[in-house]
Amino acid sequence: MQLSKQVWLIPGENPGQGYLCGTNVYVVGSGKSRVMIDACTKNVLKFLANIKEFCQTQQCTIDRILITHGHHDHYAGAFDIVELLIQNGFSTNPSVFKFVDEKLETDRNRLMEHPEIESYLFNTRDGDVFTVINAPGETPITLTCVETPGHIDDHLCFLLQQEGEDNMLFTGDHIIGADSSYFTNYPEYLRSLDKVRDLTIKLDIKKYFVAHSYTLTKDDIMLDGLAKVEELIASRKEKDYR
């Protein structure tokens, strides 16, 4: 499903409690080599089939997978995707980028489950920039890492920028298409909301692409950025006041 000129949705096909209609996985770019945001849960065959069909239809490769955080519905499917890409000739050397911290249980468990993924896994941090080369005649995209702890300590959002186009933000589970997101560290979560609000104002970020939504309609997946983050901040302040 194409959401904008340079962004496609591949549904995670993993609906369930806490996931709403499932994990929204995104592919960015219009050139031969594209970037995926998040990797869904593991062993979701319909999701993997959707990736294969997308690469065949678009005649593209996916060489980089950017992970917003280590929860299994975003990270556990990474090795499945790496295998799929290599076995089907969609990429010879795909790379997985994540805020990696072996002190975190999610990273320890994932590396124990799939030690082979370590050779494909690379650390990334706040401010790191990934460039996506688009089709001829189109300006490149940059995806910038924005650290947003709170939902979980390793959480990243990814800022999409392209000359002549609106700025957008992939929010992972920091901001989802619901009233609020689960958090493990409330003070950090609030600070990260403030950080995203300030960034949204400074860079005039128009839309947030959320990782979970009630439906797969554009209105539920692509949220008005400033309105959404201000709504969340106001809601939290009201609850704290009570």
C-alpha cells in the first residue's frame, strides 16, 4: 500500500491484543535499493510473502532494515527477513541497524535466539543519518535517528527528509494510533514527547507514521504530527494533575 510518493506500508499480519491491527512495517524510497522500518514478529509467513511480492513488483532490493526498538513485534522477524532477502536474491548483504545494548534483555535474548544475525547487526545512535537514493530525477531521502526512550530504553524514531517534500517522522511505539502508548520509564517518556514536539515545531514535521493503528486506512496510519503529540502531552498533564 503506497502512503506517499516515497513510503509504502507492508502490514505485519500480526493483529492481537496490544498490537491493534498489527505492526505497521514501512519501506522507504523509489530507487533500486530501499530501506525498511521495523521487522515484525518472527515466523509470520503471510508478512514474509508480502515482502517477497513487494520486491518482485517494485523490482527493488531492501538492503537496510532500521529497527525502532527491541520488542519482539518490531525486532524478532529481522533474521527471517534477512534470510528471505538473501535466498530470493533481493539483497546480497542486508544490514540491520538498531540501538544495540547487550545489557538490555531484548538484545540479549535476540542474540541468543539468532546468534547468526550478529554478523548483519549494526549499532546506531541519535543523530545517525541514512541516505536513500531514489529513482533518477528524484532527490535523495535522509533518515535521521532520534533517540526517544520511555516506551523502552532503546527506542528510536526516524526523521524522513527530502528536498521539496514535507518532513515526516516514523514514530515506532513512542507515538501510536491510539490514546497512549505503553511505557517502562514515565519521566523519560514525557521528556521524549517534549523532544518530539520541539522537533516537530522546529522542522515543521507534517505527518507521523505510526507502528500500530486501529485500521490500515491512511487516516489511522498517517497522523497530523503536531496535533497528535500536543494531544498526548496535554492528556498526560491532565492525568498527572489528577
